[in-house]
Amino acid sequence: MKIEKLHHIAIIASDYQKSKQFYTEILGFKVENEIYRTERESYKLDLSINGQYVIELFSFPNPPKRQTSPESTGLRHIAFAVKDLDNSIAFLESKNIIAEPIRTDELTNKKFTFFNDPDDLPIEIYEL
């Protein structure tokens, strides 16, 4: 087997509309497809960035809460590249989203930080 690339990241939202707004209106993802699956009482929203399919956002009735921390077992976090970290942080703050203090990657000397989605999923932004 040879893996070619990441296909998508699946995220289950506790409040589908709030998460849909966060990923589309704040982070700028484009809706590619949205369906409601009656038999599962679940929405499935396909999101892309710059023409690349990246996230499947789901809703399910009463999903269990995630234990969150970038160091938790399981999915650690998702990371997105940005050209200007300071500008990105300022934009997030204008939307009342608080990022952690900026860190510097000791291997690359690149700046990065974390913030959380509406369900406390850690999201990293990493400066190119």
C-alpha cells in the first residue's frame, strides 16, 4: 500500500449550525456538499479550502464530549498553514476567538499557535 495524500478530516459537532458557521464564515472553508441523512439524524457537510476537499463536518444526536488538549490520546489537533500568523491571530480575536501565546518550532524556527473550534477541538495555525 502507498498512501498518496490526506483525503479528509472528519469532525463531529455538538452544535452543527455553530460549527458550520465557524468553519465557513470564520475560517473560510467553502461548502462543497451538504446533506441530511434522515436514518442517522445527521448532517454531513463537505468543506474545501483553495479547491481541496479537507473536512467532513457531521452532526449526530447527543455525541459524547471530547476530552481535549493538544496532548490528549487520539486525534491530537488539525493544523492549517497561514502566510501571516500575527494577522491571522488579529482576525481570530476580531471574532472573539482567543489563540494561545505564539510558540516557535524549535526545528524550523517557524511561528505557530493553537485555538479551539466550538467543540474545543485544538486547531493549529502554522506560519509558512
